[in-house]
Amino acid sequence: MSKKNDRRKRILEKEKTTAKAAIITLAVAVVFLVLGIVGLIRNSSRLREYEDAEDTRRVEATVTDTKLKNDQAGEREWYTRVKYEVDGEEYRGAITLYKNSVKVGDTVKVEVYQRPNGKYVIPEITDSGELTGKNIVNYIALAAGAVLLAAAVTVLVSSARKIKEMQAKI
């Protein structure tokens, strides 16, 4: 009988370890779900804010820093920091430019809009197509979170049953 009890205790410890891993996976799943939901809400509110803006205009911006992101044949993609002035106040922002070359000091036209707090910013999202593109990562996070959640709950329920059985037999 002692061998059976020792075996049951080993199985019990193994199931407790599995349950702990399932709880950690459950926590990771919740993080993915929360990040996905927050991202969707954030992106949608940014688009809504842009669409509802009272003042949208194109202004001259001066390139303050630039970094080549993608160098494919035909067109280069530059991550560019700019400064621009609206109604005498200076602002800073970042844009992606698709040009052959961009240098510090160049001037480019950028669209800006007035946020509810009165500051002017370069829009991150300007239409539903861009919104969908920006939300792809959020959709992936939601899907991954849902799969992890389902797997963690399944494993946790199974381990809890086995733990209960083993504890009753010991």
C-alpha cells in the first residue's frame, strides 16, 4: 500500500505543477486579451478623434531626424522626426516618408489636426483601411489570448479533477 501512496503523491505533485503552469498560461492569456482590447479601443478612438477634428490642415515641417527603415528597389521607407509650427506654436511629431532620400533640414508637407486639448498632432490613422491595418496585431493578440485561455482552462480543469481524486485516495 505504501508504494501506491508514494505513486499517488508523485502524481499529485505532478498535477499541482501542471495546474501552476496552467494558471501562468491563463495569466498570459488575460494579458494578450487585455492588450488586444485596449489596442482596438485606442486605435478606434484615434480615428474618431481625427474624423471629429474641427481644424485639419497641411503645414510645412522640417526634418529633425531620419532613419532608413526599408530599402527596396524603387522606393525607400524613412522613419522621420519633424518639427512644425501652427499658429505660432512649435510642435514635434513623427511620420513615415516614402522617398528616394530624406535629409535633416528638408521640408515636407504634413497633415495635422487639432486634438480636443488644443494641441496639433500628425494623425496616426486617417481612414478605416489604415485602422484595419493597425488593428491586425490587436486581432492576433485577441486570437492568441483566446486560444491560450481555452487551453489553460481545459488543462486547469483536468488537473483540478485529478488533484481532487488523488487527495481523496491518499
